Amino acid sequence: MPVKPRYDAIVIHYGEVTLKRGRRGYFERLLLRNLRRMTGVDVKRLQGRFVIDLREGMDLDQLLQSIGRVFGVVWYAPAIKAKDLDELEERLVELLEELNPRSFKLDTRRSDKSFPMTSMEFSKILGERISSRLGLKVDLKNPEKTVIVEITEDGIYASHEKIQGPGGLPIGASGKVLALISGGIDSPVAAWFMMRRGCVVDSLHIYNLPSIEEVMESKIPKIIEKLVQYCFRMKLYLLPFRIFWERVEEIPERFRLIAYRAYMFKLADIISERYHYLGIVSGDNLGQVASQTLQNMLAISAFTKRPIYRPLIGFDKQETTELAKRIGTYSLSVIDYPEPCEILGRYHPKTNVRVEEVERIWMDYSLEDVVEETLEELEVYEFRAGAEKPVRRESH
């Protein structure tokens, strides 16, 4: 078994942030702040990258795992560090002896333009030295191991593995939205995608359980806790399904699910207006279930002032499932849970509802009163990364 190489640092790269020209500095500061919050250690800002200096007692694996949950990070790698070419040669010889590849390549990048050699000159000299000492073949097309060398104002870093980050924009860059969270697979993934685009995301869940206490013992808080691993904190707004359910038998069967969805989005819209969210996030997927047709989505949109964001609109179920597994919510989402939409979906909902039809149902069955009565039972909990349990907040 080869000995695990000893590293001096973790080098962290970002991509899309650099395209934001006039706001690049702002995005970089957000990303730096988020990296520090997620890892709990000091992070240095160099030209075009961030670096964490590893110290005695730091858990490298835990740090790498934490960095992998920071939106805005494109790739990152544990690295060795040297002050000049000669020191780097010694460190890389030691590293490559442990890794024992049959061929290698140096990919040198020079952000410090005051360095006396170009990237190509540096790679050529260093590659020849290492090849001569270890008898390794330099293969520029299909190397068994590629070593990335980064010449910076803070020294020379070298790494041999690129770990893919989540990409996107740092949380806090794009405003605040409210996500409708069910116990299903799709809605947590939709919330995750909005986080990935830089949004602060809070959540609204309409529960079909007898009490708040049972909700807080269910899988719903566990799904929120999993999402909080990516976003530091999240509020969970809770409202009961019971009040709508008491009215549902009065509504014609084919309109029950669409009426419920209009009611659900209306609740989200009022909370969004009250607490200054810039939109509502839904896990809707075009055509996945009978109620999620373009015509029905159009009809429901008439009940909100805020825009509705549907990041999964073009995904198929397999794609969403794979993402849920990657995020870590899938195993929770498949646990049995009494979902209002599943119950109402048994009534074979109409797939081409017109706005006027839903508005007539809304008026005929006084659903505005149902919304107001439901909002009187609003409960709010705040989840924070690392906290033992969520904190109940005032709802008004």
C-alpha cells in the first residue's frame, strides 16, 4: 500500500464568478466568506484562486468534503507547496515515487507574471529533471498522471487530482426565494438548483399530519437539514393541509388537485410578500404527472404576484433522481409520507384547466377564506448548520 502523500495546502478554483466583470470583486468576497463559513478555517485569496494552508490537526478529508458543498467552487485539490523550482523538484519526486505512475505530464499555469520563466519553460525544465531522476516517461497526450503546477504570488503549488465542485454562484449573490418543499424527490432538488444559482432559499411545507410535533419528528426536518449542509441556514414555514381538506369534498373531483395547487401557491405568494422573497420555487416537471401540464401551470400562475421558478421543468425523472442521490436527499424522499398531492391526484385531475375555471372554483368555494384561516396557523422554524435542533421563530 503506498503511503498517502503529505500535502501543504488545498487550492480552490472558481469559474463563472470571473465572468461577472463589474461585480467580480463582490462575488469573490461572497465566495471567500462562504468558504470560511463552510470549512471553519482561514482561507487566503490569491489571484484567480483561494488557498487553505494545512496545519497540524486539520482533517483533510473533512475539509475536502466541506469545500465540495460550496457553490461557486469549480474544482479544488490538495497540493504541495514550494518556494522555487529546486524545492518543487524535490517535493514532486517524493510525491511521484509514492504515486508510482508509468508516465506523467506537467500542466503549468503562471498567474505571477513577475516569475522569470514562462509556463512552458518551467514545465520543460522540471519535467526533464523529474524524468531523469525517476525514469518516468513524459507523455503529453495520454499521461497516467497529470501534475498541475500553479505559479502564484504566494509560492508554487502542485496537485495531481482535480476534484469537481458544484459550480454555480456563491449563495447570497442572487437574492432570496421561497421553495415549496414536499416529501417527494423533486422539490429538494429544485431548491438546491436555486441555491446553486446564488439564491438564499427558505422553504414552505404544507403538512398532512395531525400536529406540528409529528411533522418535526418526520422526514421533512431531515430533508431540510440535508439542504442546510449546502446553504448554512434555512427557515421552514409550516402550514396545515387540514383546513383545505375539510372543504375539499365540496369541490368537483376533477378540480380538486388544481384547486389545491392554486391554494398552495397562493399561500406561498402571501408569505413571499410578507417576508420579502423575490419568487416561489417549485419542483414542477413538464408532463411528469397529470396536473403538471403547461395549461395547468398557466392557470395556477394567475394566483401569484411573485414569479414562479421551475428549475426542473425540462428534466426527466431519472435525471432528477440521480441529482437527489448526489445531493443526499433521495434516501429521505423515498420514505413513506402522507402527501396532499398524492391523495388529491387519485381524483383524475383535469389536464387542460383554463384560468377562468380555477377562478370560478376559487370564488364558488370561498378558497380565499380557506387561505386566510390556514395562515393563522403558520409556524416558523430556523435550521442552522451544526445546530443540534431547529429553533422555533415567531410567525408574525
